[in-house]
Amino acid sequence: MKNLRSVLFVLAAVLLVPVARAQQTGVKADVPFDFVVGNRAYPAGEYILRAALTEGGVIRIDNVNEVLTAFTQSNPCSKATRATETKLVFHRMGGHYFLYQMWTDGNLTGREFPKGRIEVELAQNHEKPEVVIVAAVISR
């Protein structure tokens, strides 16, 4: 009986590793401007964004050029048609860029990032956000 449990455990582990790796797919983009996510500022550079956990909305943000790793909360968002490209969507207000959404090609769902203090204040002052798209690629 112990051998059967051991075999089943190993089999389950072997089958789950590819699933966990598939969920670690990220989005890689070269962001040409400084930007804000929540209340944290990031310098321009090449970034990889991916889920920090297999489930949940925590996104890991890695700057490829510098030793910079951060984590932020995100929420699911969706649209009626599948995304036609992998991209990061920013809102530009008051000379600042705010990461708004992340989409991967072929998906109906993406991730949306919460607004920080500065973005909320600018919106309250009736600033209209300009949408800025940064092309990205899927990164493994």
C-alpha cells in the first residue's frame, strides 16, 4: 500500500510540473518610459511580468536590465473578443505613465492593475487618460 501511494505521488508530481510551468508564462516588453504600478515607480527598461503564484492575482515584475524585482496585486479583466496581440496597456496622465492592463495573444482574459494615489488624484482633477500600448511577447 505504501508503494502504491509513493508511485501515485510521483506520478502526480510528474504530471503537475508541466502545468505549473505553463502557468509561469510571462509577458516580456521593452518599456521606453518610466511608469507607475500602484504606488511604486519603475524606470524605463525591459520587463518580464508573470504570475507569482499558480493561482491568485499577484504579479511578479522583473526588470531584465537591473536587479529589480517587485510584486503587485492585479485583478482579472475580460473582453468579448480574444486579444489579437500580447501587450501592456498604459494610461498617460499629467506626464506620468500608469500600467493599466496586461494581455496575451489569443486570450479573452487579461490582468488589470489597481490605481495608485497619484493616478486617482489626476483622475479626480478630470484628467482624461491617453491610452498607450507597448507591444510585448510571451516569455517562458
